[in-house]
Amino acid sequence: MANWKNNNNNPEKDLSSIGAMFETNKIKKMYDISELYPTKIIKLLGINSERYSVKLADPEKFTVSEILRLAYILNIDPNLIINVIQAETEKKIISKIGMNKAKHTK
């Protein structure tokens, strides 16, 4: 459970189960939650379903605000979501940095 100071949010059981999956490291990629109550999550996040799908497939596109809102909705520590995103995108980030270094060392 997260330590949100002003959380009057008691997630419903279905959303609590997603939070528990993050807390027990069962979510390895953000797309793992794509089929888990997407309509409810989309509505609470305030984004449309197409954008949600794009962000789940390419999680570095999530904004900090969206990560914080998702963590609040699921009543979990935002770092749990960030850890999944970091692990999932690390190779891509390293590759981009390598390409940028190569451009600037010529």
C-alpha cells in the first residue's frame, strides 16, 4: 500500500488486485495490465483508450502525472510503476544514448 497523505481513495477490489500484482512483482511489462479493467482505469486516468494502449505498449510515453494518478488509483507507491517502466525501457534508453553519443563525437 502507498502512503498517500490525502487518499480518501479505497480502490475497488478489482483495482486493488492490480495494485497487489505490482506489489508482488507480477507485472513485468506495463502491457501486462492492458486487459485488466481498462475501461475503469481509462476513465479514472482521464485519457482515451487509444492513448492508454499506446502508452502501455511504449511506457516511456506515460507522463509523470499519469504515473502518479495511476499509482493513486491503485493505491500503490508510484515507484512500483516506475520500476516496471525502467526495466522495460532500459535497453531502448541505452541505445538512444549510445546513438546520441556517436552523433556528438564525430
